[in-house]
Amino acid sequence: MAFLLVSAYLLLARAHGAPVENGALMETLKSQVVLFGNKSEHYSAQVRPPGTSRRIPQTIIIGVRKGGTRALLEMLDVHPNIVVAATEVHYFDWDENYMKGIDWYRSLMPFSYENQITIEKTPGYFTSPQAPERIHDMNSSIKLLLILRDPTERVISDYTQVYYNRLESHKPVQLFEDIVIKNGALNTKYKAIQRSLYDIHMERWLKHFHLDQIHIVDGNTLIKDPLPELQKVERFLNLPSRIMSSNFYFNQTKGFYCIRSDGRERCLHESKGRPHPVVNSTVLEQLYSYFREHNTKFYKMINHSFDWH
């Protein structure tokens, strides 16, 4: 990012015919280039570094919601050959955005060099009925990343996010058990449960993409030991090995790994890693039992199994 800012400053200085020491000119530059904490954040719409362009993503993180997509994106952003979109675009799953066209989608991507891969992540793609076909229509040979975790843990994490969001908005909240159990039975229509039916969603993706185009990241492992999972992604994307163990350190206060790169340290947003509610053991067992058959089907689809309940 430092290189991009310096290049932009020099280009603007020449355009104004001013020396690079000009303080007023630096202020002009600051008004055009938004400064954030790392290179994954917003790129200037006005200043294009020489030799770069905005490109349609060559890789997309398609999900799953509350599976660890933000952690995966931030950790991959350490790699010098990767640039990432700053926000979730929702191009392929929201009709109102898809109607804006591919040029609109491209305009939201960061500037990149020819040797860099642009990655966009929108967790809603995995569970979207339209997204697989739309992404295939854009690029049938694209590489997709899917990060998953234990389905029951994902449901609880999903609930926790909504719970805190409602608290912050001063809206009424419900206990987890009161949402998950209706009339004494598991509420399988609950959206958080529906999102954890990985086999059903994966079936749609495999109608449009070969399995070897979809790399599945173990979200449970990523938060405990990031490097091995990230090295697998490097190989999947045919990138040189550049992510090192020194790029991560465990934050005892937050309880998860943070990132160290470019001489700076950063952790995920404070909304990540929020404490989950203690769930009734009987309800947990009902969830484990319900997902077990779906997990078995999913394992057969991908020729791989996970240590899920």
C-alpha cells in the first residue's frame, strides 16, 4: 500500500508541476486517497498506479456465512500476489446488483498488477440459488474458495451475530432455544439451520463447477492453526509460498490469531470472536443428530470428511 500511495503522490505532483515536498499538494492527495490500516482496504477511484487495472476476480470466496470468511480474506491479504475487494459486493446473489452489469462489478475491485490475483468474498453466494450459474456464466474456469466449520457451531455463531446486532439496534431478542425449538421439535425452517445444510447447497455448485475448482478450507482448523490451511490455498491458487508463521500471533486477550505484516499488527474487528451462549445439551444433541445425515452426504460429495459432531 505504501508503494501505491507514493506512486500516486508522485504522479499528482508532476501533474501540478509542484515539488514533492509541497505540503498543500500532500493534503490534496490525502483528500483523494483514503488511508486505511492495510492494503485490502479501499483503493482510490481517482488515482491508478502505473501498470495496474481493475480486474474481475480470478478467485471468489463464496462462503459460508459465519464460517470464517473474513479471517480467511484478511490472512490471504498478507500474500504479495493477492489483492482483495474491501467489501462484500453481493453481485451474484442480489438481483438489484446483478442488473447493474459486469462493468459495475469490475469498478468495485482494487487496482492490481498482472501477477496478482484479485479475490472477492461474499458469504451469501454459497446459499444463493442464482450465484453458481451466474458465476459460471462470467468465468467457467474460475477458482472458488469455500470455508466451512462444524454446522452446529455455525448455527450458534449465526444466532450470536444477529443477537448482538439486535441488541445494538435496541430490538427485542430471543433465547437460542426459543428460536431453534418450536412446539417441542427442531425448527428446521430457521434460516441459520438452512445455511448449515452444506450438502444441499454444494449440490447446486457441482452442477456448474468441477470439484477440483472448489477448494474447501477447514474453518475450525484455520482459527486454531492458520498456516497449514493457508498454504493449501496457496497451492490451490498456484501461488508461490509467501505466507509465513511469523505473519500470525495468538492474541491471548481476544482468544484468536491476529495478523502481522508490513511491520504492523492487526486483529479482526471486535465483532469477531464474540462469546457464544451456553446452549442446552438436549438442544445441542438434536442439532448434532439432524446434521449428521447431511454431513455424511456432504463428505461423499467432496471425497473428504471433517471432525464435526
